[in-house]
Amino acid sequence: MLKEERHHYILDKIKLNRKVLSSNLSTELHVSEDTIRRDLNELSLNGLIKKVHGGALPIDNKAPSYEERSNYNLEEKNIIAKKAVKLIKEGQVIIMSGSTTNLQLAKIIPSDINATIYTYSLPIAIQLTEHPSIEIIFIGGKLNKPAQVTVGLDVVASISQLRADLCFMGTGGIDIIKGMTEPNWEVSHIKKSMIEASDQVIVLCTNNKINEVKRYPVIPINNINTIVTDIKPDSQILQPYQEKGINIL
């Protein structure tokens, strides 16, 4: 990968995740940490990032838009969606969180499947209107405009009255010790209610969310039934999760 390509990758990732770690970038880009440090120094000197010990932070405080997040790691999200769609069966009741990976899943649900899908995500609900046989139940509440999801006690109360076969869950991060975590307090409570209402919890997780810890806890790692990710199930990074009895796809 050329230096300019690395710089674009780093800037895209820091815009989405609000930080980057040199060690992770070295692994992802298949270059040495010295190379990454030089890249970060150059980007910092150009005023594009704020370099800190072990990585870098964004200069601005503006969070990425839903559209920007939808287009990030798109290849990985499509790999995950193609694996996850095989878990959907005729007649199921499903709850979907507002993740951009779930949006890719909603796009490829086979047209001959009849199912009921609950979601508090506006983009996912709109996407599912194109499906001929899915009954869509949109869970209303206060709209979080940047995330394009409804939040608040009304959403939690509505979900607590449901009983679903599957819960397709995006995540801020999963960690073998800290479990599943989220950067947003309201979303963490909504996801807790989704999990309690579901027989099977399926976490859709791009590789950058593995071993990542956010501020607000959702559930212990043992409460997750299946992790669907874009990397191979026999990857060493996933071994601790398999040892906990979690199904890896």
C-alpha cells in the first residue's frame, strides 16, 4: 500500500472511531509501527490529526454522519451480512439494532422469506419497505438525528413487551473481559432490552470492533450466542470467544 493510501485509510478510520492505535494500524496495514509513527507524524504536522502516545485523535469534535459510517468498511460489512442472512428462517420474529452492518443485512434478505422485523432504525425500516414479504414494525420514540435511530424510555418499554427469535445486534465493541459495550448510554439500555426480549443474540462485528471497549456496558460476553465477523472463524483473535462457547461465523 502506498503512503497516500495509508494516509487516507488512517484519516477515514480516525473520523469514524474518533481514535486510532499505532499497534492496530500496523497489523491492519501490514507495515511496521515505525512506518505508522512516521505516517502519524506527517499527518499531525499537516494539521490533519492530533498525535498522542500510542496513536492519534481527530482535530475536530464532529462525529461522522450515518451516511459516512454506512460507507466505511463496506466490504467487511457485506461479508458479515452474507453470513448472517443464512440464520434467518421462515416465520421468525426478529429485532434489528440500528447498525450500518444491519443495514447491509436488510438489503439482502431473500424475497421469498416471510418474517416480522422490529427495528428502531429509520434507514433499516425504510430499506425493508422494499421487501415484499417482511412485516415491518418501527419502534417510535425520540429521534437521534445523527444516528437515525429512536431512543428513550418509550423505545425500551416497547421492546420489553416483545418476544423475538433472533436479535441482530451491531456493537460499539466486544471484549472477552468487558463483554459488549457501547459509547452511548441511551443505546446501551435499548440494546439491553433487545437482548432480554430475544431467544438468540447474534452480534455482527467488523474486525475493528473485536477487543474494543467503550464506556457503557451492555452484556457479559457469555450472553452472546453467535458472533458474525468478516475474519475467518479460526483466526487466533477469536479463539478466546470460542473457548467461552460462542458460535463464530
